[in-house]
Amino acid sequence: MKKALDYLWPVLGVVAVFGSLYLLNKEFRSESLGGEVWAALKAIPPHRYFLAALGTLLAYAALAWYDRIALLHLGVTHISWSFISLCSFTTYALSHNIGASMFSGAVVRYRAYSSKGLSAAQVAMLVVLCSYTFGFGCVLLGGSLLTWDPSLMQRLSGFLPDVVTNPHTARAVGIVCLSAVVLYVIGSLMHFKPLHIGSFEIVYPRPGVMVQQLFAAPLELIGAGSIIYFALPEVGNPGFAVVLGAFVLSFSVALVSHAPGGLGVFELLFIKLTPDAPQVQVLAALLVWRLLYLIAPLLFALVVVVIFERGRLAEALLRSAHLK
């Protein structure tokens, strides 16, 4: 079964990419995309590009905090912030582009953290905890947005069944999400026993770790979502709450789809969720997001990996020479 799933996820990812690109092509069939998108990119003021870049830094700083939180939960305190930040940045820059972040993240983190004395089991737990913190952030932020403005889901009317886009359903989902967060907080404060859901086990962290999760998880999503917000024009901008809600849903679905970089899936959903904004300008903003959040970090991460692996190889050759 596991071997079948190993082949299934990449296939599903490729299908999701081509299916989404086909639907996007239908959406923009009447548009002359090349010139219009380029004009929209040039129309973005320099100061908004700068603010979008700051949003990228905020997002990756929060991702480094994910690793720090997981290490604290594991009782590991001897690794410096600089090493954690570089490892986290490289991990997410690669996994966001490659897809299957659990697997690719585990490989990169194992190579890095094993050099600091962590076992394979500890690294595996760290990967799970980081993924859990991200999921926790989606539940907290998504629940807050749906409770505050349940009409957000109506933007997907005609694309999803009416029962899903109904504001009453959306608010009920939001309240359930926030209730789960409250239960998690109480469980941590009261030192509840691990919660078992089938074969899945939720171990409540220490209050100090839990409080950090409450801030780190939403902060990463806010930083990443702000890239798109600042890249959108002021005229026709649907507002930060709408952009953030569209980003959380689109990014989460793109990750679940296993499409490399969420290509096509992310753009399709985001455009559907912001029907009032000019579509070409939304597409330009999404290209800015891909450049700042995915492509530029990937190029830097590849350099970091080469330098790190070169250093590990030099150490191995030196040890081998000493043994002789």
C-alpha cells in the first residue's frame, strides 16, 4: 500500500497541475496575457515591491521559528538561531518548489540536523511538528477569518457546491476550528493526556511552546499573504482580510494537491476567490509572490546546499586521511 501511495502522490500532483492550467487557460482565453501582465508588473510602485519583500522576510523568519519551536518541544537547546534559520530557509525553499514537503523537508533537515547530533527519529518528529504548526496556523487563522466574515466562501459560488459556500456553513466551520484551538490551548495549560484520533496522536506541548505556536503559525501566513496584497494595485484591491483568506485556502489546497510549487492550483483558486479584482493584475501579483516566495529563495537555497555538502565532503575526506 505504501509503495502504491509513493507513486500515487506524484501522479496526482501532475494531474492537478495540468487540470488547473487547463482551467486557467479557459479563464484567460480572451486576454492578451504577455503584454498586459508585463504592464501590470511594471505598474507596481517600487515601495510596494519593497513591502512585498519585507513580507517574504517575515514569512521565512516565522518558518525558522517553526523549527525552533519543534526543537524546544524535543528538548534540544544547543543549536544556534543562525543555524536553525539557515536550515529552515533551505528546507522550505526546496520543499515549496519540489512539492511533497514532508519528504523533501525530512531529507534536507536530516542532513543538517544530524551534523548537530540529532537522531533520525528526532528529525522525523521535528518534521511532523513543523507540519503540525503550519496546520495549526491554518486552523487558527482560517477559523478566525470565517467566523469574522463568513461571506468569504461565497466568492467560490458556482465553483463549489452551495452547501460549502453558504455563509452559515462557513461560520459554523470557523467556530469549530476556533473551538479546536481553544481545546488545544486548554489541553496544554491543564496538561491533558495525549488525544487519540484513530491512529493519530496529539501530544499537548508545554504552555511555553504552545504560546509560541499561537503567534508563529499565523505570522508566517500573514507574511506570505502580504506579498500578494502589496503587489496588488490600490484601486480594486479587495482588502487585506480577503487577500489573506484567499491565500490561506489556496495555499493549503495547493499543498494538499502535491502539485510542484502548487503550480496552477494556487493561481486558479486565488483568482476564483478574488473575482472583484482585475484578473490580469491578480495574476501579476501572484507572479510576484512566486518570484519572491519561491524562485528567489530556491536559487539561494541551492547555493547553501552546495556549500554545506561541500563542507561535509571535505570533513569526510579529512577524517579518512587521519584514519590512514
